Amino acid sequence: MDFLKEAKKNEPKFLRHACELLQIDSVLVETPESSDAPFGPGIRQSLDYILKLARKFGFKTRDIGHVAGEIEYGEGDEIIGVLCHVDVVPAAGEWKYPPFGATVENGRIYGRGSSDDKGPAMAALYALKILKDLNFEPNKRIRLIIGTDEETSWRGIKKYFEKCEMPTMGFSPDAGFPLIYGEKGIMSIDLTSDRINDLFVKSGVRYNVVPDFAEAKMETDAKADFAAFLSETGLKGEYGDLIKLAGKNAHAMEPDNGINAAIKLCMFLSRYTKNNLVQFVAQKLSDSRFRDLGLAFSDPEMGDLTVNVAFVEIRNFEGRIGLNLRYPINWDKEGFLRKLILKSKEFGLTVKVVSDQVPHYVDKNDPLIKTLHEAYVKVTGDDKSEIKTIGGGTYGRALKKGVAFGPLFPGREEVAHQADEYVVIDDLIAAMAIYATALYELSK
């Protein structure tokens, strides 16, 4: 079967449906759990859209409490899971293209969620459609599982697995090709202080996003110095009732892909205030590898321990620094926390672990890995690019035997969580063919 040929035939309809899904603002909005839209109307609308489309294609669907969905094809005792999500991070930053406009230009779709994860979710659904249109009858159940708060706390997928079977194996189309067989652990930490604060600072929207904007207010007049600071750094900002500084969004899995506005502003403010939170960020957290704290760590297979300063919030008697760590296997977590607590205490800060997901790892020689990789090579002809591990966290780790599989191709720019997020249309079509090939091989 020529799955790439079939994917290209589906391109016009696929493009229309992907754009319609992308035009829905599905940023999380907390509402009462008992409501018809527990995570906000946009997320509910997105979930409804993809389930309705799947029913139109002839698939069985289930809605799990409006926080997760299921699309199933085939019969059998075993289940192959494909885990996607329709929620997106906020559309922060300066956008050339409307974040929920789904603008098609120069062979790309621009919009929040185009690469993470609505575009890939639609490619996975169309991969199922291709198999069905070709009258292929799987010997296992293929199940697309749709999550709705992957970018925050995974409540939807947790509720799904409380009520539904765990797939035997599967993948999440929410990272990169050729294949991701390991994901770092993800830990969020808050450093707090209850000292009287002599200024106001606010920056950050999510733990997993490098903040692209920060603002502050202090008594000292530093307008001329701030202008010089902007000139030195090349950053944009303004000095008025509030000091405002712009950076660049990026995914927290690699903080150095962005420009952290919170860190940059604290480095400037540290010249004028002894505030313990500002000084700790400026002195100890300006490096994404914990070198300034003497807590750097690297694993030969999974790479560096990294940290994203996701929040800096200072107001009156309250202050918080929110950190998002991506940690590899073989890391001494307890030893790290002991040392961090001691070093933070020197600045009058208290350490609290907010959340922790341990690293996820599947053996490179597992049959699932080999089948998926062979599907990638068959469609692309690329047998040189190596499978790898990442700092990101995907739904692949929700499965006992799950990995991340596409859609970002080797050499492509990583734009998830950034302003003007986009996906190359030809890449999504190729991904559709790869997913169809993989699902065919896994379920025949």
C-alpha cells in the first residue's frame, strides 16, 4: 500500500479540517468540574469537533466526562494507543499571524497548536481514515485517545485511564521523528518568601513556557540606566509607571531556545534592590543548567539537567519563583533537593516541590521501537537520523510501553510554545503516511 500517495489525496480535506480545529481557542479555562466544559468552552468545542469528525468518518467514539475522548477502529483483545491532545498554551508574545487564525502561507499553517498538538492529532485521525478507506481490517483495536489538559496537569488523561483500558503499546504524535524512546523527568518547584517586599514584579504564564514578558515597579528612578540596559542587551522594553521587558517564548524542555524576560528583568533590578527573590534569580538562576548553584548534572544518554525560571511574582508580603526542571535518568534527586534547600535558605527562601513526573524510558531494542522506526524509514528513506531522548514530556509516558513519534522532522525548527508557531504542511502529510504505515504494521 502506498500510504504517502493516499495521504496526498486527502490533503485538501485534511487541511480544511486542521484549520477549523486550529481556529478554536482551546487555552485552559478553569470552570466548575460539574459543568459541561470543565476546562473551558474552547477545549470542549475542540474535543467535540474531533469526535464529531471521527464519527463522520465512520469510527466509534466516546466522550469521557468532557475531559477526554476516544476514537476506535478494529477488533481484538490488544489495543494500540495513539495519544493526542487538543489543548494549547496561551498565545503570548507578539504574533505576525493571528494565533487562532490558522493562516496558510508559504506551505505552512501558522497558529497556536499547529505543531503542538492539533495538527498532529488531525494527521493521526486521517491516518486511521486512510486505513479504513483502503478496507484494511486491523487484528487489534486502534484507539486514538484525546486529552484536554496535557499542557497543565493531565487531569483529563488520568480520568480517562481511571475509566478505560490501558493500551498494550502506543505512541504520542507530539515530539519529533525518527522516534523518541526516552523522556526526561519533569519537576516543578516553588521557592517562596514572606519577607516585606520593596517592589512589585510579575512574569510567567505556565511552568512549561519560557516567559516572554516581565514587568516591575520600584521606587528608585532608573530610567536612564534602563535605556542603557536595553541598548546593551538588544531587548525591547519601556519605562513608565511600570518597567516592562519583552523576551522570547520557548518550550521549557530547552530554555536556551528562548529569552527569559523574568531572568533578564531580575538581572536589571538586582542593581537597585536587595530583594531576596530578585537577587536569587540574578545570582543563581541566570544559567539554565544550574551551574551558578553548583548543581549541574548530565547523563550520557539523556543529556543535561535543565531549569526554566517560569514565574517570578513579588507583591507586598508574598513572593514566589516558579521553576520547571527537566531531569535525566541516574540523577540524584534527593541529594539535589537537599543542596537546593540549603542554598535557598541562605537567601531566606523556602523550597516546595509542586509536582514530579519521573523519567520514561523504553528499551531501544523493543519490537515497538523497531516497527515505528521502520515505518519512518519506509516513508522518508531517511535511515541516517538517530532515535533519541528529549527533555519534553508527552502522553507517551502515560503508557507502560509508549513513546513519542513525530511530527517534527530532523533539521526543522522547534517552534512549539513560541509566537507564530507553525507546521509545514508537507511534513504533516508525510507524518500522516508514517502513522498509517506504523498502525498498519502494528495491527495487521
